[in-house]
Amino acid sequence: MKSLRLVSLTNTVVMFLAVIWGAWVTSSDSGDGCGAHWPLCKGTFMPDWDYAAIVEFGHRVVSGLAGLLSLILLVWIFRALPAEGRLKRLAFGTLFFVSFQGALGAAAVLRPQPDLVMALHFGFSLLCFTFALLVTVALGDLARSAAQLGGAATVPPEGAVSPEFRSAVWGMAVYTYLVIYLGAYVRHMGASMACTGWPLCNGELWPTLYGPVGANFAHRLGAALAVLLVIRLWFIARRTAPRIATAGHAAPRADLRRAVNWALVLMLAQVASGALFPLGYLNLLTQLLHTSLIAGFWGVLSYLCYLTLPAGRPAVAVSA
């Protein structure tokens, strides 16, 4: 279990790095750094390197490593934990999305794609990170459960999650994914500076909604609503937080509370980083910070979705 968890954690870190590196490729306009060649770069494995080629080919290497680790994890989990259906589905999802993501990247290199399609590239990279993260979380649950129950591989049932909280979490996840896609579309169409100033757009409370300005302003509105939804989720968690019996009394679930707190902090930090762009701080560092924060927020939100899933099947014996 220790070795398996270490490989899974490594894969999660590599997936996160692939997300950030992909943003680096887009923000630095390095998407054509290897020309119209894939998987080779400029028609060879070792071309004359320049900045764009290094950035683009580095992204391919990191993504390829993520694919290899995902394949190793899938085979390992199917062989070592054949009865853990949820874990196998998560591992399969990791390999599926990283493979699909690679196919999208190859298509973008071999044949130019419209901005609407290119924005999907970032969205699917987040799904790769999501599944890799949840495999690591699930393996951690199995290891802790095995240690506590003398070999039982499923975590004991926790306090029940209210339907209101579950609906709020999953609704937030769907909505956030749409806002993220819109943000990726804004970046790919080069509209990050279509609205100058903040919170006003070009000095207007409600600018003309067309073209780059309309896309940028729509993303702003979407982000503002996302903040309100996260605050609503925070209050729902306080009001209807599930409780688990400990030492003869009912105590709030600490895992849910911590996750919701982190979601609120990361969302506020994400909005603040986005406000730096129209204030004149649009550069590679702020764009990578923006991407890192939204990836972190999405990871926490995915973890909350995982916590709201029904309890797993009865435990099977594994080595702690």
C-alpha cells in the first residue's frame, strides 16, 4: 500500500504540473514551438531548441509521464485490489482522460483548432488532475481503514451528508467547470485585457456585450456568482453539517469543514488574482498563479464531491 500510494501521489503532482505547464504554453504563445509535428518536435527528437520549443516539448514530456504513471496505477490497482470497484473506476478515469487529453493536444498540433475547442484542452486537463487526486485520496482512506480495523479496506460510515449539502456541492462543481471553460476561452481568444480596470469594465458598469469584451465580462460575472455560491456552500455546511458519533457525543465532520473553508479561501484568492490582470499586472507569473489557484480550488471541490458519495461496499481484507 505504501508503494502504491507513493506512485499515486507522484502521479497527482505530475498531473498538477501538467495543468500549470499547459497554462505556461498558452500564456507564452508557445503552442507552435514544435511546429506541426507530433510527437516529435520540429520533425526530430532533438531539434535546435529555443524558448517556445522547450516550453512546448516540456509539456509533452510531463503529460507523457502522467500517462505512463496512470497506466501503471491502473494495472497495479486491478491486480492488487480487484474488489475495490470505486477505486478501479477512478483509476480507469485517470487513464481515460489523460489519454483523451493527449489526443486533443495532438489534434491541436497537427490541425489548428478554433478557440472554443482549444478551451476544452484546459478543462480536460483539470479532469485528469481530478481523477488522479481522488485515486490518491481513496488509497489513503483504504490505508487508514486497514490500520484502524485490522485489515478492513473500507472506511467506516461517516455522518450522513444532507441532500441540501450534496446538491450544493455538485451544483457548484458543474457551474465552476463552466466558468473555468469560459475563462480558458477568454485566454485562448486573447481577450484577457478586453476589460481594463476593476471592478468596472472599461469604465462601464455594464459594457457592450459582444466579441472579446462580452466574453471577458461574462467571465467576470460568472466568477462573481461563483463567489456567492461558495459563500452559500459555506453557510450550508455550517447549518446542515453531518455529524459523527465520537466519545459518546456527536461532533461535526472535520473533513467537510476543512474542505469548505479551503474552498472559500481559494476562491477569494482566485478572484483577487484575476483582478490583477485588468489593473496592469498581466504577465506570465500572474497567469500561472491564476491557473494554480483555480486548479487548487477545483481539487478541493472534487474532494468535496467525493465525500458526498454514498458509502462503499463492505470491507475486504488487505495488508495495511
